[in-house]
Amino acid sequence: MADAMDLAQRRAEILSDEALDAHRRRVIGPEHRWCVDCGEEIPEDRRRAVPGTMRCIECQTRAERRR
């Protein structure tokens, strides 16, 4: 069972993720052609499948594993 500190940390993480997502949408917008991690071009099929994506598949996979 989660205690108050666990719940507070989870809430802070959610708020941080939401703020980062909002910032990325404002700064980068819906079309981002280059991966923010490796700098390689994000394939058009991926950009269409995941509008607003900021990472290529490989970098996104790594980012999700770090979380």
C-alpha cells in the first residue's frame, strides 16, 4: 500500500510530465522532424502514426525504459 510520500512523489511526476508535454507542444508544435535525442530524422510514417512525436523509435524505447 502506498504511503503519503509515495503518492506525493507520483503526483509530482505526473505534473512534471504534463508540464514538459505542454512546453514541447508550444515550442516544437505538432511537426518535429528531427529526434531530440540522437538528431536523426524521424521517419515520416512514424510522424504520421504518432503526431507530435519528438523521438525516433529507438530513442523513444530507451526513454521509456529509463522511466
